[in-house]
Amino acid sequence: MILPSSSSLASSPIAYRPALNGLRAIAVWLVVLAHWTRAPFPLGEMGRITFFVLSGYLISGIIWKQQLYPGAPGTWGQRLRTFYQRRILRILPPYYLALLLGALLPLATLREYPGWFILPVSNLLFYRLNHWGEGVGHYWTMAVDEQFYLFWPLLLGLVGRRTPPLLAVAAAGLLFRIAWSAWVSPNFVLVLFPSCLDMFAIGAVLR
């Protein structure tokens, strides 16, 4: 039996699933409708949950398939760097273009706190300010996703492909959200990365 080499693992394609694009489209429309209507139930939250669960599902699949976690056989560090490079090239150019266009508009929060968006850690800024700012509130999900990309390979290297530890991570995220809301502040707790761990972890379990 011939095992695949590290290079073939790094370049092996992930199966394209058109249904997931349909799920993304539904999530987008849920968020749009939440901003433009007064629905009696949390459409925006439903869209956000869908996005984060889908991120956990897709990124966990890539990490496991291409062995991008610490301790994987072969040159996992090189494969992990390639993963980060691809994420950067795919996400950051349009993100920074959007920031550049936003800087041309009278968006006071973006002009006053540019560094928080450049990094990006705008979710922490919104938590600190306790408001969304003018036309830039949607950037918090991008910030959480970036933090997820940095953290998730390390976590999966620790827990592996075992359901009980992933469910424990999901429970920890839920408990963090409840405890922070009860003992610190219920305002904007959902923008903190640990508050989203349950959604990412459930996506990994589904994978």
C-alpha cells in the first residue's frame, strides 16, 4: 500500500458541494432581511449561526484532509503556512479594498479606529465601545472568522477527530456566553470569539 506524500496531501482538492453555496445564500438573505425588516424572530442570528457552523464544517474538513494540525505526519508546519497563505490571498485583498472604499465615506468609527479594522480585531472594538459604529458593524464576523482560522488548527491538533472533545469545546463556548452575560455584561457578548466556539465546534462534529 502506497501512502500519499505530504505534498500530495497539501494539494489534494476538497470536494465541491454546490448545496453549501445554497446554504450560504440562505444565510446571507437571513441577515439582509434582519436588517431591512422587523421580523418577530431573530433572522440575523439564524444567519450568523449558519455561517459559523458552515465555517467549522468546511475548515475542519480542510485541516483534517490536508493534515494541517500540529503533530500531523510529515511537514505539517509547511502545509499550515500554505493554508494561511491561501486564506490571506482569498480573504484579505477584497477586505482591505472594502476598507479603502469605506475610508472615502464619512464613517467616523472607521476613521477614528483604523488599526482595529486593519488587524482585524473589530469585534473587540465593538465590544469595547458597546456600539456598532456607522456602517461598519458587519466587520465583526470577518474578525471572528480570522481569529477562528488562526486558532482552529491548533485546537484540532489537540483534540483530534474525536466527537466527545469537540462537544466539550461546544459546551465550553455556550457556558462562556452564559457566564459572561451573567457576571460581566450581556451586551455584545456574541461578538467575542469564545462565544462562537460552540457553532464552530458543532460544524466540526457534523463534518
